[in-house]
Amino acid sequence: MDIIAATRHGKVRGRVDGSIASYLGIPYAAAPFGVHRFRAPAPVEPWEGIRDALEFGPTAPQRPYRPPLDRLIPDVDIPGEECLNLNVWAPRTVGEPLPVLVWIHGGSLRNGSAAMPLYDGRAFARDGVVLVSINYRLGVEGFGVFPDAPDNRGLLDQIAALTWVRDNIAGFGGDPGRVTVCGESAGAISIAALLTSPRAAGLFHRAILQSGPPHTVTRDKGARTVRAMAKALRVPATAEGFAGVDRERLLDVQDELVGRADPVSGGPGFHIVVDDDVVPADPPPPSVDLLLGCNREEYRLWFVPSGAVERVSRLTLRLALLKFRIPGRVARLYRAGRPDARPGVILGEMATDLLLRGPLNRLADSRLTDSRPSGSRTADSRPARTFFYEFAWRSPVLELGACHALEIGFVFDNLRHGEALSGPDAPQPLADVMHRAWVDFTTSGDPGWTAWDTRRPVRVFDHPGTSTVLAPRQEELRAWL
């Protein structure tokens, strides 16, 4: 059965399935090509009549993950230029305006889309939350740094999508005054930037960061990938020069340069840059409630399927310690806590803490009210709260363990579409508990456990037992300070 909703640009036709209405592929900005390529997002042209919103819209240009990740995180490729679109799931009938959760996908700022089946928003709509998922420009189109184009275009796309939510979500039953942004990996890194961006002020009221800490680089460092691509393409390192290159050729060269890079091992890639416009150099403390955390064995998504966890020798480990300037005392501490672990496991555990768990702990500590008495407060002057979690359930698939991205199927209560990572027997009771915590935080700002304080409480999601643990692994985390 069809259902009609009104936006400021025109009416859209969605579909009703049981008690849930879905609206797919709604444009929130003009197609970012032609005159709009490498520009800030432009407004959508209004349309006459009723526009179908029955199928997912085009995805941002990209190449799929390389093997073996392509089997574990299958991308969706939908051709077309109107890739700045979003999807809405909402209860078919709504009384009082409902809280809104806006999902920003991950993918190292070069992969992913809102059309992935894993991100289906039906379970959130079922439980009284309007779920919005968005596409944004990726790779060099969205995050390439040029002298003749705005920086952080993909981030500007996200802000445009949040502006659309503010202006239109009431027509779908959502409350524009109760918007939570939620993202994983690069999506969480994006949200960390949005938290401090003056351009995003007032567009959301709570935030969830899954496995992605604050991370920005200088414009010069951010431009290195563009310079390398320009050399390979034999064109100037400018937006004008890149605009003259065939899009498929551009994607091929991008994939050749960054396709093998990953967040743990490093390599050339794309980053959010400090530009003193969208992303300030000296940002204020975030003034919204935060839910943040990571998975216990993030590194295993990259180290295990590729065989790196077996290939890393003691010599490789020593070289990695030198490359990342990890003090010997830190390595000795990790070895002492895992006397039987292979060098690849030691390196992976340190990389997870260096890149994810440590920065997220420092972000949580920075928001303690006793350390920032005049900052980190909500709009109603209540001290902003922080809630920390760790996902610990271990997947049996390829011995992935509690790896990066495994938690998403549990958060969305969508285990069927997460089987590539979790297998067919993932525990539904754990999905029930974790999904409910995200619903409760989106609805009330309280996911159901003690807020972060000097005791450092962490909610550990595992099966069969989920519990709150005080200051887990603090000795190792303090060693990085």
C-alpha cells in the first residue's frame, strides 16, 4: 500500500509494510555533478505532483572493497547522479511527534551507502523512532582537498541532510527538536567533527559514536592523496583538472592508491580537514549527550581475513613499534598481559587502543563536569552526559571475534542482514538488549547504565551476560598518556 508525505520541495510516495512506512531515495540536495561538481551542496529543485520514493536512490561513486572484505561488507552500487539522497522509516500512524535517529554510514570516507540492507530502519520505526539514513559524497569527490573547491564537501553534504531533517521530518511524524545523530567508523568520525562545527549547531541534540573517534588533519596532509592522484592522472591537482577526467578513470586511480589502506595498518586515504569554516582549529567542547564506544577486537576485521595476524613476526612488530613511535614500556605491558599471544595479536590490540579505545576514553574524560565546569552542557544548562560501551561478543566467522562493524546488526536488530560478519546463529537476546539501549538513548538520553564519571563505567555487551564494568584495562590505556 502507498502512503504520501509532504516535504518543502514536493510530495513523495512511500510504501507501507504492516505498521511501518518507508520512503526511499528522497533527494536532499542537487546532484553533485555538472556545474555542482566539487562544489558545496546546492538546493534541490522543487517538483510538481508526487515523486515516487519506493526504491533506494543512486549511491555515491566508489569501487567495492577489495577481497576478502568484499565478502564480509558487501557494497551496494546503484548508478545515477542524484546520490545526495536519504531514506526514512517511520510508524504508519503517529500521534505525538517521535524522536529521530539519523544514521551516517562508515567506510573510510570512500565506501558505503545508506542502501545497504544492514541499515534497514524498520526495527527503530517499530519501537517508536523515526530512522533516517543518508548518502554523502565519498573519496576524492567528497573529501579531496583542492585549492579551488570547498573543503570537507562530504561533511557539508551531511549538514545539508541534517538541515533537511530539521525542515521536513515533522511531515513524517518526527520531532525536529529531538534528533540524534548516529554513525559507525567514518560515520562516527564525521559526527565527532559535526559536534564542533558551527555549521551544524542546533541541527541535532544527542550523538552516538560507534568505533570512530575525533580525527582531523591539516589541509596540507589532507591534500597528499589528491597530489598523488594528480601525478598518476597527469593533471593539475585542482578541482578543475580533476573535473576533466572520466569518472571511471578517476575511481580506478583512487582505488589503486587507497584501496589497500585500512584504519589500523594505515596508508593513503581521505580525511576530514581543519578548515576554520566547517571544522574549526580550536573547537568548543560538545554540548550534547554522547553515547560512544568500540568493539573489543576491532583490528580483527583487517588482520584476520587478510592473514596479517599470522604473518606479523617479532621483527615486524618491532618495526611497527618504531613506525608508530610506541614506547617499549607499552609493548612490554601488552606482552605481559597476553603471554601466549602471537605478535600479530599484540600489534592489533595496541593498534585498537592507540586509534580507537584510547581517543574515545580521552573524549569521555574531557567531558567530565569537574574538569570543564563551564563547558559540555546541554541547551537547558544540564551538564552533558557521556555513556561508554564495549561490544564483546565474538563472531565465529573466520575467527573474526569482536571485530570492527560486528555490532551494527545488533544495533539495528537486523541480524539476518549481518550474517556475513556474525554467522547465522548470532544471539537475538543480545540484539534485543543493544537495540533497546540505542532506542532509549535516542528517546530519553539515557541508555540504561551509569553515565561516565571518575570511576569510568563501561557497559559491556556480551552474551549470555551484559554488565557494567568499572575502568576496564585502565593500566594499558594509561600507558599511552
